[in-house]
Amino acid sequence: MARILIIDDDPAICRHLEALIAAGSNHIIAGSTGRISEAGVLLATTRPDIVLLDIELKDGNAFDLLQALPQGHSFQVIFITAYNEYAIRAIKFGALDYLLKPVDTGELYGALNKAARAKEPGPERLAITIDHLSSRDHAADGRIALRSQQYLTVAYFSEIVYCEGNAGYTTFYFADNRKELVTRSIKEYETLLPASWFTRTHQSYLVNHRMVRKYHKDGYLIMQNGAEIPVAVRKRDAVIKAISE
């Protein structure tokens, strides 16, 4: 049983979420508010396990609130949004959950149950999300949280050699010879990871072009770890340009 705090500036949505949670789960509503100025106090006094957090609030946004929190909090965050492409991209960087408005009942219960069972560090994932929001160009070495079936791995871009996609899954290969199978498609990571670091060479491969050692004229890359990655004919010019810059 988890204690849930709802932070949304639409009273009708708050009432709807409260009714759904009361009817379909054994979780407890710890409180609700629509203002950042009240949220900090409620977070400290109610000590929730899960926070349902709207991104855009009347007196600021969710990320303003999260950046102002003291370190060491242990609650899990599920964002609620009417759709903001950049905010959702940042949320995915931290491997956090979000719900689109209008909130689907099944998706709500699924997200709450997953959050209640979660053992991975919520604050670190939030930090990755906030880092992404504050650094859009990714000139510096960014981080991404990778959620597998067993673990949540925090990886720096500079550690990733390449990614290989297969049947809706993606395997990340790292410079220290680790690898991590992640339950998202390579197409999603092509959109998510910055083009200043990563290039799609083939339908099954996404490479860190800063980790390329050689390009062979027969149409493949030799990576720093010795892996040979195919380059599709239609992508050769773009790949050569990316690794040459």
C-alpha cells in the first residue's frame, strides 16, 4: 500500500484521479494541491511514496518544484501532461513514467503498481531528467537512464559504443565490454539520443560516432572495442560526414 500525493492545478482532474485510485487500488491519497507554493509543504508533511505531478502548474512547473527539493527524498514520480514533446523526451531520459491527459484508467493503475514496486533510485532519475531540460545541445557528456527487466542503469554518452536493435529490444554495448538489454526499440533511441553523439548506420545499429576507429570502404565501421558495424548504402554519406566532423 502506497501513499499518493496529487499535484495538479485542475480540481476536476484531482477529483477524477482520487476517485479512480479509491475505486481500483488499495493505495491511500495523502493529499492534493494545484500550487507549487503548497506542494513543498505537503511533500514534507505527508511523506508520500508516489507523487502524481502535472508538468504545467499555475505558479510554475514541475521541474521548478523538483529542483528546489532537498536531496535524499525517496518518493517515485509519475508525471501527468497534456503533451509537451520536449518534456516527455526529458522524462524518457530519466526512464520515468508519465501519463497523458485525459488519463487512461488502465495506464494509471499500471503506473501506480510499477511505482509502488520500484526499487531503483528515483532522485537520480529525476536529476537526469532535469539535466536534460537544462542542457538542450548536449555538447557536454550527458546521461541517460536505461531500464531493463532487472535493473536501471545510468550511462554517460561517452561510455556507450553502440546500440543494436532486435524485435523491439535494444542492446547497449559499453566501452568496458558491458552490455545491457533494454525494453525499448532502437527507433525510439534514435529519436532520444542526441545527433551530436549518435548516428543511425543501419536499421539495426546506432553508433556513438565518437567511438568510431575506422570506416572501411566495403561499408562497415570498426569501433573502439573492435566491433564491426554495417553501414547501409543509403546512409553512407551521412555516416561519413558525422564521423568526420
